[in-house]
Amino acid sequence: MEQKAPLGMKRAGKMRVFSRPRFTLVVAPLLLLTILAVLPLFGPGPNIIRLLFVTFVWVTVSVAWNILGGFGGQVSFGFAVFYGLGAFTAALAINGGVNPVLSFLLAGSVALLASLLVGLPTFRLKGPYFAIATIGVSEAVRVVMTNFSLTGGASGYRIMETGAFHQLQHFYTALALAVVAVAVSILVRRSNLGLALIAIREDEEAASDLGVNPFRVKLLAHALAAALTGAAGGVYARYAAFIHPQGVFAFYIGVAILLMPIIGGVGTIWGPVIGAVVYGLVHEELIASFPQFHLLLYGSLLILIILFEPGGVVGLLDKSFRILARARGTSGSHP
Amino acid sequence: MTNCLEHNFRKRYSVSFGLLLFAVLILVLPGCGKGKTGTNEIAIGVVLPISGREAKPGQYQREGIELAIHQINQSGGILVKQLGKKLPVKEVFYDDGSDQAKSAGLVERAMSSDNVVAVLGGYSTALGEAESVMPDRYQTPWITTGSAATTIFSRGYQYIFGTLSPTDLLGYTTAEFLGSLVDHGKLKKGLKLALALENTDHGVDYGKGIDKWIQQHPGYFRVVFSEKFELGSTDFSGLLQKVKNARADIFLADAHLQDYITMHRQYIQTGTYHQMISYGARGPEADARKALGDATNYIFAGIWWSDKLPYPQVKRFVADYQGFTGHPPDSWYPATAYDAMRALATAIEQAGGLDKTAIRDQLRTVELKDSLLPGQVLRFGKNGQINTPFVIVQNKPTAKVDIVYPPEAATGEAIAPKPH
Amino acid sequence: MSAVDLLNLLVAAFLLAGVYAAMSVGMTIIYGVMKIVNLAHAGFLMLGAYFVYELYVRFGIDPLVGVALAFPVFFFIGMAVHWLLIRRIPPSDQPTLTSLLLLFGLWLVLQNLGYLIWGNADRAILTPRTLSMLGVGPISFPTVRLVVFAVAVTSLGGLEFVLHKTWFGRAVRALMQNRDAGRIVGVNVERTARVAFGVGIAFAGAAGGLLAMLFSFSPDFGGPFLLRAFVIIVLGGLESFAGVAVGALILALVETFSILVLPANYQPAIAFSLLVVALVVLPDGVAGLWNKRHRWA
């Protein structure tokens, strides 16, 4: 029987450059990025820019959470802590005259330190107990920060910046941060750290038998995730110019950060991005018209995903592709 | 084997991107090149909570604004000299669900994309604070109808206004009222106060106002207990136990409507007695009377407006409001909103055109001589906030509410001390 | 503080502990039999509160009767939820994230149902009993707290009876100890699990009704109590019913007496901090400490 040429080569005659997976990993994302970067030139209006800004922030935290929760399987409900700490750190720094970009770096660092404080005691706990402990930590921090006078306590904290407001500046900062987050995610996934995380997710004991130090790996992933989340909190804080502990440390923020990757496809690279886009755009636009339904939507989505398609949107795509390929009878499905 | 893995891998990713691109485009493109709304109406943004914790007061404030708009449009609209004709007012309404971040985002949206000339909103303090960042950013005037915290107005913002007198004046007036009871022999001198303040700027200001009066009038009262509580708690029994232990004569709390109801219910359960009780700006609300019945008797409150004020314009407003909404005005909520809209309309007319900065300039000098508010004159102070006096009302048996202070506006006698 | 005040606080703590125990026992049953951390417990607390409220406000049924009615109603609701959702979760000897997230999703759905039906405003159950006080010597406390305590303790006693004197109860305890061994000795795991889930939800609903008699409630009312339930069962050792009572007592005492040293606005943080401490320091709970001590004896 004539050996079937690998699918890639089939198209070699027409477009050789598209025959490598590298295309999808390099060209397509760059295309998307370019489109987003030049979008403001088409005059989409401040509201759309704001929407995209918020989406980029969500993409960052979603991808960040996925590093620990998706690759590593450690479900944390407590990422609002890092988001909020990042927000307040950046706010304090900017008010103190520090350059905004440095403030965001500072925000990420503070969040990173916090992640160590949280992780050291809690990573000894297994799965669900870790998740529950993070709920406790998140809420305790919220109550303490609501009473912390240095940051205004329950009055909230205001950033007073001199100079005009340039919405596009915030837009590009958030876009850059989101790109960094995705890049980090890809790098982690392809590194030994990523392999270690996946091993821990699949079977922690076996992984440690093979020489992986679960405790250290989890701490490292947690630190990366927290740093990105903290920076995102800082970026958001600068835009909103007024932050409040009941807002940035709210339990529902931690929930949202967790929901986005799960909806999109936990454990994949682009799943969290899709989930964040869905959450960011849908949440802001459509659900704003029906505020009464959003918990119902997310709860049902979560239930359906857990029961029927744990791979989220990406998983669904995979399945539909396999069905399509089988229907077309191509070599997409290996005989 | 690798081929099909590659294939699926590739397909999955390319579709993921396609999806992302599609999602972004589908939601972004319609927004591109949004045309200006026609110049045959004046768009006013209104951002208030009609769902969430603050839904009830938010709804009442919305009704006040809509009544004002209705009346303005009935007479043809606002005269815009530059265009030589009257233009009707169009309300662009958003429900912020009592959520701060949403509130700020919606105000931003109204100001940047909906072509409004001004925005009314911000109930209550927390939402108002979040929103207050936007007016200067987009150089659009903003009038808050439900936030009284002085911190909003002390930042040097140039485009913000508020139709609520500052909360520290509320605290001051409360203490002043109690002082007047002492002067009239109803209460003894040197009584002890226990304060329970909500953990917000509102509570802080209230406490400051009380302290200021006490310091200016030594010998009248002594604060023996003062603590903050978190808004929205379901259980105040710990705090109330401490209040009970403080053995004070007068209990003054500053709370929002929900917390007032919760706290007072648990207060009754502790079996404590105080000669006078107040929950700040809450007291006569119908919801509280429904939930607690006679337990709300003799509670007094300092509020920004009462439907019992003896001005003809108040009587007219109450009748109009009842006709427009089908229910009587609840506490002070609709009045500050109604007058805010009227002041805005006057400022727009005086500006002669729809330039937002010109309207802002007019707001700085506008004077509403038939205001519903105590004193009958509405004028924004230099920092944008008005400074009208408060009235003290007291709940009387069988659902009656009397204005008991200041004496010029009083409709009944203050009952002090509270009967056991 | 005088001795009378301290005594008052002590009584208040005890009364609270009773309700807390009733509130947590539902989670313990479900966790023990199925190793599922029931985050939707909060949602059922909330539904129980509204159930009793509606019965009272619409039909004038005394809340205590409402609580009694909540038991059978929520029992069937629990069994229905198990049949619909829970039985699709692969069984396991260890709590899984799958079950955690599934029940979390259910909690979100229940919360939203609450908003849709009843709106966001706080409700409260107001009966003549609510505002009356009882005095025993120098100590006084609200009547309603004593009544709620009595009902809570009675229902816990009933549960103890069921667990020790009925076949079902013994089956439950067997499954809690070792699922496979239970199967070997003839316990129908599926059916017992379903009934146990029903009982767990029944207690959640009834406890919600009891809590509604003490506190005001809104659709997200379950959250803080859920966390307290966690603290209690973790302190108590996760699988021991006596442990639940001990855990409830500890939490109630800490909460009640902490107001003496902490300002009121920090009080919510106590339960949360205690949770983290308990999870980290006492993974086997107080009962575990007790067992350890006895093992060495």
C-alpha cells in the first residue's frame, strides 16, 4: 500500500510555509496581536477600548492562574489576594511618584512575596483542602485590608495622577502584559517546570518518586502566577484610579479568575485566553443588560463543563474537529 | 502517529485563534465609527443601582430624576439659545447593580461614548467615590444625588457636584438637636453616648461631626464607646453586646438601610435601653416600619429632606411624585435627585449651548430659588457640594413621622427620653 | 466586665454552638460517606432560610413548624440533586476537585435562583418570639435563641439515634470507615449514598431555617456560614459527629469572647483565620488529637 504522506506535506505544493506546527504557534498569534495593536487606528471608540483593556487584564490573570491550576492542578480560590495586593501596591507607588511601569513591577513583586507566605503553609495540603484553605485566606485578607488604615481602610484608595488621561496608554500596557503572560505560559509549558507541574497534577506521589520536589515546584509556579496577577491588579488600579478592598479583594474576583480558564479549557495555553475573552466581553456587554443572570450562567457552565467536557471550549473544539475529520474521512484521525 | 497529533494540534490552535479573532471583531466592529447622536435632544446619563443592595434607594432616586425630566419635557424641553429652540431631555440610564467597578465603568461609558452632556448618579458613598474619578477625566459634569462623603469633594476635582450636604454636618446637627433637648430640660446634662459607625467615609464623617459639636459645647455629652462595623454584616450581636456593656445613655449609629434593620432587630433582642436612639440618616423608611413594627418608634434620624417640610413646592412635589409613581416619596431619596436634575436643566439653559465645560461653569453659579431642600435655596459650594441644613425627624407611634428639629420646620414635639 | 456579663456571654456562646453544630452536621455526613466537600451547602442553607420565611409570611406557619417541614422537603431535594448530578461523579476515597467544582457551580446556580425569586434585599423573620427575652436569674437572653438551640440539639440527638440504632445509620457509619469493606458486608453503596446525601441536605435546609430565625438573610447569606461549617468540621476531625459538637463549641466560644479583645469590624476574619490555622496545624482535627493521645496510652 502506498504510504500516505504526512498531512503536512500534502499541502507542500501550495503553501509550504503553512506546513509546520510552528505556523500556528508563531504566525497566527502574531497576526492576532498585530490586529489588536492596530485596532485603535480604526476609531472604535473609548468604550470598546475600555472593554478590550478589561479583557486584557482578565487574560493576564486567567493565564497566570492556569500556570498553577491548569498545569499543576492546584485549584486556588484565593487569587484575589494577589490581584488586590498588586492593585494597592501600584496605587501607593504611583501616588508616591514612582514611574507607573516600575509600580507594576513592584506590584508583581509584592504579590510574589505574598504567594510565598500563602503557599508555605498551604501547599502541604492536598487538593480540595488546599482549595478550601485559599478561600479562608482570601476572605481573611479582605477583612484585614478593609480595616487597614494605611490604604484608606473601608474608604478605599484614590490614585491622583497629574497630567491628562491617555486611554490608549493603558490599552497598550494591558496588551503588553497579556502578551508577557501568554509568553510566560508557553515557556513554562515547554520547560522542565511545566513537565514537573503536569506530573504533579497527574500523580503527586509518583512525581516525587521520580525526583520532582512537589513543594518547591508548586511554590515556584504559585510565585509566577501571583506576580503576573499582581501586575495585572496594578494595571487595573491605575485605570480605575479608585480601588476599594471590598472590590479588588472580593471573593467573586477569585471565583472569576478561576472560572475563566476552566471555561476556556484548563491546562491548555489558549484555553485561558478564550475563557478570559468570553468572560471579559460577554460579562461586560451582554450580561450588563441582564445582571440578574450571570451567576446562573457561570454556575451552569461550570456544572456542564465538569460533567461533560472538562476540557472547556478548547476541549469542545478538539472533539468537534475529530468528528468533522472522521466525517470527511481524511487522515486527520489515525486509522 | 505524530502526523495526526500535529494535525489536531494545529487545527485546534488555528481554530482557537480564529475564535478569538471572531469574538473580538464581532464585538468591536459594530462600535467602530459610531456616529454622533442627533442634535435634536439633550442626552443626560443616569447611573444608579436598581438591583443589588442599594436597589430601593436607587430606584427612588431614579424616579425623582425621571419626574423632573418628565416635567421639563412636558413644557417642550430645555431652551438652547445657540440653536434657537427647545430640546427635549433624553435619559440614558444604566443600572450599576450596587457594584463599584461596574458603576465607574458605566459612568465612563456614558461620558465617553454616549454623548451625554452630564451624568447624574452615585448612590451611595462607595459608588460615588468610584464614579468621581471619571468627570475630570472626560471633562463632563457629574452631579451625585446620593453621596455625601467630603473626601469626594476635597480632591480638587473640577467637574463634580453633589446635592447632598456633607455627612459631618449630619453628625453635627444630630448632636445639636440632642443639645437643644438638654436646653429644654428634656434630657439631663452630661449624658454618655455610645457610637456605632459604619466602616466607610460616611461613618467617619458622622463621627467627626458629633465630636466637633461636643468639643464646641463642653459639658453636654461624653462619648464613652465608639466602634466601627462592617457594612452588610448579618450579625451585630457582638458589637451590640459591647454597646450594652458600655452602659451609655444614648445610642447613635450610622448605617445603611439594610444594616439599620438588622442591627435594630438584634438591638431589641439584647434588651438594652437607651434614652435616645438614632441610626444616622435612616429611621423613617417604610421598609423598616414593615420589618420591625413598633420597635421603630421614637427612633430619630437626620435626613436631607422630609416630605413634611412646610414649603408649597414640597407639597406640589409630593403630589406630583405620587401621581407619577403611584406611591408616596420614601424618606429623602427622590428629592435630592429631583432637584439635581432641575439644577442641571437650569445650568444648561443658562449656558446657552451644549458645551460641557460651559454647563459646568454655570453649575458653579446656578441658584435654585424654589428648591425642595431645607432652606429653599440650592447652590453648590466652591468644592461642588451643597451645604443645606438637615432636618431631624422622629418616628411616632402608629407609623407617624414628625419633623422635630429645627424648630422653624417642626411639625411635632420631640419625645425624649424614649418611653420604656 | 462583671461576672454576670461573662456568664451572659458564656450562655450566648453555648446557644450559638448548638445552631452551629446543626449547621455543620449536614456537611459531615456527606463528606464522610462520599468524600465530597459540599460547597453547595451554603446554597441549601439559603434555600432553607427562604423556605421557612415564605411559609411564615404567606401561610402564617410558625417558623419552628417550618423548620420541621424543611427536613422532609429538603431530604427529597437532596436525593433529587444526587440523582441528577452527584451520582455522575466518579466515586473516590479521597475528595476530588471534580466534586468540589461541581458543587461550587451548583452553589452559584442556587444563589442566582435566590436573586431571581427574592431579589437582593435582606429579609428577616419577625415573630412575637423574636423580640422577647427570657431571664434566668441574672442571666438574660433572647427567647428565640433558646428555642433554636433546643431544636438544633433535638435534631442532632435524632441523628445520633438514627446512626446508632438503625440499619441505615450503621450502613452510613460503615461507609464512612471504609467504603469497600462496607460493600463487602452487604451495604448497598449507591442507595446509602443517595439517602445520606438527602439527609445531609435535609439538615442544611433545616439549619438554614433555624439561622433565619436568628439573623437576617439574603441570597448570599450562605457564604459566611459555609466557612464556619468548614472550620467546625475541620476542627472536629472531618468524620466524627462528636467532633462536630466540639468544633462548634470551640468556634462559638472564640467568636463570642473575641469581641472583648477585637474591634467588631475584625470579627469576620476570625472564622477565616481559624479555618486556615485548623487546616494547617490540625489536619485531623481535635478528634485526631484525642485519638492520637489515646493510641499512645
